[in-house]
Amino acid sequence: MQDLDRKSARISRALLVTVVLCFMTLLVSTVVLIGMSRTAVRTDEWIVHTLEVKEALDALLTDVTNAEAGQRGYLITGQEQFLQPFRTARASRDAQIEELRRLVADDPIQSERVAVLAPLLAERMATIEETIELVSRGERPRIAAIITQRGAPLMRDIRDRIAAMDASESRRLIEWRQKARVIREKFIAAVSGLVIVSGVFAVFALLSVRAYLRGLEEGRLRAIAYQSELELRVAERTAELTQTTELAQRERSRAETLLTDVNHRVGNNLALVSSFLTMQQRAVTNPEAAKALSAARARVQAVASAHRKLRLGADFATVKANEVLGAVLDDISAGLPPDRQVQINYDLLPLEIHARDAVSLGVLTSELVMNAIKHGFADSESGDVRVTFGVATDGHPFLEVADDGVGYASKNNDGHNPDPAPPVNEARGGDGLGVRIIDMLARQFGGETRRSPLRVGARPGTCIRVELTRLELMQPL
């Protein structure tokens, strides 16, 4: 496979080099052709310019010649119509001279010739006009002298100077045409060379493409073979992974069963300890000792209830808080004496918490509920205790226990800030073991107990709220 890759890489590099060379050749040829085209355009412009100069000289000479012929016709016949060429030449002379100056402005020699030619033309037009005036005055004898002595030499001089300028432009025209022919030959040679080089590159590119396609086909066939081999290996590996997964699943199920059994056995053992404490409570005669044993039994029972409901999640580290707390509250409700007409209601969100926090949270809930039942209601009174476990607006979980019992008194220390005052029942707000356990667990979860009246009235009730800022939610809402 590596040999095929190296071969494909070589072919790809050759094809890339061919494409780059073709591009560079095309670029250089384009630059050369553009330069030659611009030179050819400039050459054509100079040829056109030279032809324009020759045409201007020819037009000027023609007008002067026609004016002279018209002069002769007028002198012979005396008819005014023969003076029309003269009048036309006289009217266009200045414009023709200026146009000629503009055309030869880039040639100092020709410009100097135009400068000499302009007064000659003016003088020739003046002699023609003078002969016409002599005719009108009847002084014909003087006309022959003017024509012979001034007109004819001026005309010869004008023709010679125009002929010299035309010859110079003709030589220049020949040079520009030769340059144009050379440029055309170079252009044809460049195009021919470009065609030949393009043909060579095209053949080389065709050979490279064919080799590249052949390499691709070989690669495709080898890839099919490798794919078949890989599919076979994947199938074998998949079978091994399936067996390993099944084994791991069986081990996981076994571990879950063992862990559930351990938690259940721990709960049962704690329940047995609770039964022993109940038997001991009934056997003692000291009321204070019986009361202490009853409180210890309730706490052990709360721990036992939490352990029996520890149903770990798929990660063996999380539990549903509503299942654990619900079991604790149900056991408290079931364990109340028949004369205690207190209903325990709860609203518990199914939040996932770490298993290490489940028992502590169950004990905290049990202490708060038992404290509410014990101190909020007399032995024969009925009432409601409501437990709420949820998430506050700041995203932290909280635990709230509210009862509609006798409540507690409040006062203002400074007239502005109400602080919780000692509760009506000293045991409810004292420093007994239950209160210490509540405060300890509240601090463990990063909060403190906050007491407030449930409502205003003769029986204000009590609402105790604990912010559980350190309780880690495994799947935060």
C-alpha cells in the first residue's frame, strides 16, 4: 500500500509540474504576445501618422497647384469662375499649415521645414492675388514679369520643399513598414513556438493523466482488497468485543446485585438495631432515658430507610434524591403513634445526587421533620408537615420543612432587622442533640437553617429552609 501511495504521489507531482509549466508558459507567452501586440499597435499608429502627413502635404500642394491653374485660366479668359480654386486655397491655407504643424510636431526637421514653407505659401498666394488685381486695373504688361520673376520661382521652391518633406515621410513609412513586418514575423514565430510547446506539454500531460488514472485503478483494486481484509478483521474484533461486552455486562449486573444486597442488608441491620432500641426503650422506666432512646431509634431508622432505597444509577455513584427522601418520610409517617394525627406531605424533585450525600441528606430531612412534629404539635393535635426539595432561582438546591403548628415568637433587635428569637418551645430552639445534628449537616452542605413564620395568626406555623449550596447535582437542571 505504501509503494502504491509513493507511486501515486510521484505521478501527482509530475502532473502538477506539468500543469504549473503549462501555466507559466501560457503566462510568459501572454506577456510576450501582449508586448508584441502593443509594439505592433504603436507601429501601425506611426504608419497611419506618416500617411496622414503625406496626405496633408499632397492636399496642400494640390490646393496651391489648383490655385495657380485657376490663376492662368482667369488671366487667359477673364472669367471669375477660374478664381474659385484660388479662393478655396487661400481660405484653407492657414488651417492646412496648422494641421501640418500638429502632425510633424514630434519631428524637429519637419517642423523647421513647415516653418519655412508657411511664408512661401503666403507669398505665393500674395503674388496670385496681385496678378488678379492687375487684371482688374488693366495693367496686363506687369503680370508676365511678376509670374516670371516671382511666381514661378516661388512655385518651384514650394514644390521642392513639399517634395523633400514627402520623401522624408516616405522613407519613414518604409522604415515603419519594415518594423511592422519584423513584428509580424516575430509574432508568428512566437505563436508557432507556443503551439509547439503547448503540444509537447499536452502530450506530457496526457501521458501523466493516463499514468495517474492507471495508478488510481491499481489503488482502487488494492483498496478493495484491503477493505475486504479489514472487514474480516473488524468482524473478528467485533465478535471479541461482543463477548467482552457480554462478560462485562454480566459482571456489572452481578456487582449491582451485590451492591443492592449490601445496602439492603445494611438497612436491615440498622432496622434490627432500631428494634433493639425500641425494646430497650420499653424496658427502661426513666422518662428521660426513654426519650433519648426514642430519638436514637428515629435517627437509626432514618439511616436504615436511606440505605434500603439506595438504588445506584448506571455509574454506581448517583441516586435519585426523591426516592431516598421519600422512603425516609414514608417510614417516619408509618412510625408515628396512632394518637399523632400529623400528615406528612412532600414535593421532591427527582434530582440525581452523589450516593455519598444521600444518607446525610436523609438524616437532615428526618431531623427537621421529627423536630417539626415534636415541637409544632401537642400529643393530640392534628396538623400538616410539608417537605419540599427543589432548586432555587440561583441554581442551588434547597430543603424546606414547613408545619402549621404553634410556631415561634420574633422580635426586632434594632427596630429594622428581624432576627429569629428563641422558639416558643425551648427544646425546639435549644442546643439539644437534634439541633446540633441539623446545624452540623446544614454546614456540611454549605448552608444554615433559616426559620420564619409560615403565616400570620394565632398559629403562625414554622418554615425552616436550608440552602444546600455544596450539594452536588450530578445532572443540574
